[in-house]
Amino acid sequence: MPAKKPSLLKIYALSTFISALLIAFVGFKAGWAALFLVLVLVALEITFSVDNAVINTKILQRLSPGWQQAFLTIGILIAVFGVRVFLPLLIVSMASGLSMGGVVDLALNNPDEYGHRLEDSHVAISSFGGMFLLMIFLDFFFQRRRTKWLIRIETIMERAGRLVSLSVVLSLTTLLVLSNMLDNTAEQTTALTSGVIGLVAYLLINSLDTLLGRTNINKNLQKTAQNTFKAGLIGFIYLNIIDASFSLDGVIGAFAITNQILLIAVGLGVGALYVRVLTIHMLRHGVLQKYRYMEHGAHYAIGILAMLMLSSLIFHIPEAVAGLAGIAFVGTAVLHSYLERKREEKAV
């Protein structure tokens, strides 16, 4: 007997309550202006991360219930405090040579300088995140898929994917071309190093995931349980790296709205919480099965985000462009899926 789907009220109630408390606390302590900025940051984070939620759901479907729960609970703490608070502090610390205590003091007492230091890390962040996300996009469409959305484009990419390691070749070529367009030699080195690390991280995690998936076959019960744990751990790590790749550029963009680190933490944190809740909704209610092209739309959005991140090494690209592109592709895919499903139902 299939498990009963949790109601939308049960899924959204706790997160809405926690979010309301945090936002109300900001409004009470810092005033209406701060409250408005937090709400803008929440909207910014959700807009940037709709496609992230779709990818999360796709990967979580392959994990055991225990690892699903770990990502949706422990993963929230990692997303809010790890990726959106601690990781930017760590990046600034590594780039500037300051101690973590000095960076925290800078973030709290001199947010303008902290924002500038984080902006100085833009090349490394964009190279790493852009390469990681570009590999996700290319590997998705280079594989043979029964369901196609934009049939002509995806058929061409599927045929091109028969060439072994084409995704790696294209990604490295893109990185080499864009990094060589940088004027500063130090920035060229940073872009190449960070981009290659992003590529290696993707290949390593993808290889381990494939290896552990294969070793789950024809093993005894104990080894199967062990491999299931290892595969779940790899999936958990993979999900959090994807989240970091999506989010770090948004953290930098948040400084265009406010330089107050606590407001940024609350705004992006609440947004991240809702992305997790949206993931739960899609996972428990089989949204990807109902909207067959949604996954395709999310991967197109990822491809655009990857190219925007890499292109931002050379050109200034407004942060809103990436978020709007994600909403446009995912929204169009959902609408097309809905219309296609209705057409099929009428034909029966």
C-alpha cells in the first residue's frame, strides 16, 4: 500500500511559522526598512533556486528515506549556516589571509569592506560554480532520453553525446577561452584553477556515485546496506555542492541590496528554507512525474546560469538575469507539461 502523501499544510506550516518569526523579529528590532530588504532577499533566493529545487528532487528520488530526511533536515542547517554564512566567511578568509575571527569582525563591524573582499573572490566562485553546473547541464542532455522537450535541440545533443568525454572537452574549452580574455594574469590563474577544481569535483562525485550504484548489484545483504549508505552519502555531498554552486553568486549579489550581513543571512536563509520545503512538496507529491518536462526546463536554466557565471568573468551581468531565466524555463516547462497531460487525457 503506497504511503499517504502529506498535506500541503503539513509541509509548509512549520517553515512558514519559523520564517514569520524571523522576519517579524527583524522588523521589530531593525524597523520597516530592514524588513523590506529581508523580504526582497527572500524573493531573490527563491527566484534563483527554483531550478535547484527541481534538481534536488530528481536526486533525492534515488536516495533512501533516511538520506532524504537527512538532506531535508541537516541539509537545511548546512544550506543556511554553512553555505550562506560560513562559506562566504571562509572564502574571504582564504583570499585575504585574515583569520576567521577577523573576517567575522569585518562582516559585523565593517560590512562595506567585507562586501568588497567577497566581491574580490568573484572570479574563483564563478569559475568553480560555472564549471560544476555546466557539466550537470551537458551530461544531462548528452545522455539518451526517452522523453524530450525541445526535440530538435535535444536530439542533436544526444547524438553529439556519443563522442566520449565531449562534455569535459567543451567545458574545459569554454574555461580556457574565457579565462584567457581576462587582463590580469593572477585572475587568469585563479579562474583556471577554480574551474578545474569544479570540474574535478563533479567528475569525482559522479564517478563515485556510478561506482557505488553498480556495486549495489549482486552483493549480500550486509554489503548492500553498506553500499547503500555510501551511495546515500555521495548523493548528500553532491546535493550540497550543487546548492553551494547555485547560491554563492547570489550571496555576492545580495550585497547590491544591503551590506548588512545579518539581514543577508536571514533573507537568504528563509529563502533557502522555502527551497527545501518546495523540494519536499515535489518529492512527496510526485511533481516531476506529473510535469514531465520540468526536469528539462530546470537543466536548461542550469545551462544558462553556468554560462552566465562563466561569462561574468569578462562582462558584468545583472543578478536578476539568472533568476528570471530560471523562472522562465521552469515555468514554461511546467505549463507545456500541463497542457500535454490535458491533451492526452482528452484523447483517451
